[in-house]
Amino acid sequence: MMLLPLPPCPWSQWRQARAPVFFVAAFFSACFVVFFYYSRPESEIVPLPDPDDLSPSLPPEADFNLCSVDLDLLRQYSPSHSVEYARLEIAVTPTENFTHHADTLNTRFPKFRTVRLDTAAHREDLSPEKCTASVTIQGPMPSASPDASHMIFGLATSVDRLLDSLDTFAHWAGGTNARLLVAIDNGGGSEKKQAQQRAEALGIRLTILEEEEDERLDRYFYLIQYLYKHRDESTQWAVMMDDDTFFPSMRRLVDRLANYDTTQPQYVGGVTEDLQHMYGSGYMAYGGAGIFLSMPLLEQLQPFFDDCYVFKAGGDRMLSRCIYAHTTTKLSVEPDLFQLDLRGDASGFYEAGRGQPLSVHHWKSWFEADMVALSKVASICGEECLLHRWLLPGEWYLVNGFSVIKYSTVSDDPLPMEHTWDPSKYPGPDPFAWSLGPLRRKDENKISFRLRDAVQEKERVRQMYVHEVAPEKLEVLEVVWNLVP
């Protein structure tokens, strides 16, 4: 069963849908103006936030002052009776001639103050100046989702992990007409139905295949048959991926793949960042980064499926061996597709400010990085702003959707990436330098606020960045992104 999302509404309909607002000067204070500004109908080009994504402490909008602190949300972070709280407001104005975001943000890091949590209150009102944007930046105009109907994505997983992954898939697959084919083991029952309904609500064209085979690696290799069988006349790319593969921008992915001639056999992907790991696994496209196969190549592989299936290994290794054994096609490496074979703390990769990756992987297994929370701010400043690094006065960096940091030493060279992750488990010198270099040592005294939550409201997104000063002392920086047409 494949589900087609509703087509996006034109921008002109959004303007017509706005209810007229009459300002009566004698009765409106500055706070009332702010209230009406944030109460306008949602732009229909940007998808409405799912109710499950909102903070459970968030009451109906008309019941509270928008210029306030969500105490219930802060209580989720802090075991003590208080936290140190600061707020940074950023306004984003869409512009027709937008090209890219600047690398600096002309606003200072805000000052902290103590917020008491040992009260019965759900919120604490702030003074209006605390909720006034301290800086305004330009952003892209809202636009329809890209057309990815020529792509079919395949993965092998369990129904539980599928349910856990759908919200992340929605960021890049929702409303794009891309098809998602998922091979799961037998069972699931009501959970399978729940996954199908959830995918439909998110605008994902999902097809679930149940197989009796228990070995996920076998199901992964079987994708080369499943994807070929489920192609249609518009299909140009079959994509093999993992359930923790994330594409920050479907538009950039579609545009990059357009550089390839899909009438010819194409094998496109990314390799591991760990050179020593590659010595053992081989030169191949690694599944977590995403493996892109053109239809002519996929067709060439079909007669050799049984021969290739005899070689038991990881699904991506089985695929590469099959391609190299039975075709003349070689791997085309896209360096922005990241396998991210980094264990422990991968913050150095995300905070390097080197440009947005086409894909990331292992974000909920080898290390922690919340892609659902990260992606929400795209509704305000566009996909281009995800993971963008801004430098603030005072040597603070805002890495959008990931962290707010300040290094203990200021370097004249911003290019080297901080090596924060664990050393390779494989022997050999500098195994990561070839792929991620230049590198520098981990800054043990770096101040780091990591993203804990992102709450999407009508025309703003509130990001909560948390710094653990001591076991029972937290600093919380709330960065509020406001859309200002």
C-alpha cells in the first residue's frame, strides 16, 4: 500500500487565508500587538507541527503570554529547585534574492538569571524587552517541497525501529513523493498498521514488506530485488539506507544526484571516515551514508542475485562484491554523504562549520544527536540553516540545531575540526585525517550548550540548549526563531 500526500497549497492561498486584523489604537498595548502577531494562521507551505511534537506542558496558545518561560519544560532538565536561564530572540525575514546565510550574527550572548522551579506555576512571564528580537537575518522564501518521485528508498528494520524513525523520515521524505520501501520481519500486527497510519499523516509514501527471514542483513541484500520489483516508469534511483540515515536537505540531495546520467549504470555513495576500517571492509559505498543505484545498474544485478547471495557479510559489502564481480561499474564517491563511523562524542564533526552534509548516520546509536529536534527550525530559516554555524561577539558559536559553544582557546585558523570522538579500534596512525582533516585536539575546557528540545509553534521555533555546570546546576539558553514576513 503506497500513500500519496496532499499537494502543497500555493503561496497565494496562504495570503488569502489570513484573517483580517483590525487595530484599535486606544485598546492595544505593545503586548497585545505581539499576541496578535503570533496568532496569525500558519503558512500552508510549511507543514503544520504534529501535536505529538509539542511540549506536553504547552497549553492552548490563547491561555498564556507568549513572552514567558516554560517552567514545566525546564523541570524536565533540572533535579534542583532552580536553573540559570537566558533567552536569545532571532527574527528571520524571507527575501526573494536570498543566496546564503552569513557566518556572523551581530548580537551578544544574553545574560543569565535565576528562575525558580519550586513553585506551582507552569509559566513565568517575562518583560517585553526579553522577547524582542536582538537581531534580524534574511532567509529563503517558503517554497514547495522538491519532487523526488524518481527515487525509491529501501531499508530493512524492525517495526519498532520503523515507528521510532518515521518522524525523522518526515523531514526529508514527507510531501516529496519519494517512495519508502521497508522490509520488516514477520509480526507487528497493530504496530504495522500504526506505522502505516503515521506515515500517511506525515505525507510519507510508505510500503511495508513482511518477510519470514530473521536475519536483517539478508533482508538488506534482498532490497536489490524488492526495489527493482517496485520501480515504476518514473524511477531513476534506488536508494539503500539504514533506519538511522538522515538527509538534512532533500532539495540538495535531488540537485546533487541530477549531476549523474541515470541512463547509465551508476553506483554512488560515501565511504567510512576510518581509513583503518576501510582496509578490512573494502572500498565500497557504506549503507549508513546511503547507497544510490541507477535503474540500469539495478537491472544488471538481477540475474546474479543467487550467485551474490552466497557471499555472507554485511548487506553493503554483499552489494559491492556483486557489483564488482558482475559489472564494470565502479563507485562514485560523494564526499558529503557521511557514514560517520565515529564513536562517543561526535560534536567536533557537527560543530566544524564546514557546510551542511548530504547525509549523516549513527546519530542514535554510536553517538547522540536528535535529528527531529534539529530539523524543526527549518520551518523558520529554511533547510539551509540546519547545522549552520554563526559566530557571535565574544567568540560564541551558534551551531543551529546542535549546540552553542565557546572554545577555551581562540584559534586564528577556524578550519581544523575538533577531534572529540573515540580513537579508532583499528591499529594505524591518524585513521581519520584522510577524510576529516585537518584535525585538532579535543578542547577539554570548551563550554558547550547542547540542544535538548525544540518546540515548534505557529510562526516560531523555540530551541532549548542546556549546559551542565555541575550535577545539580544547569544553565539553559532558549533560542527563539521568529518568522517575520
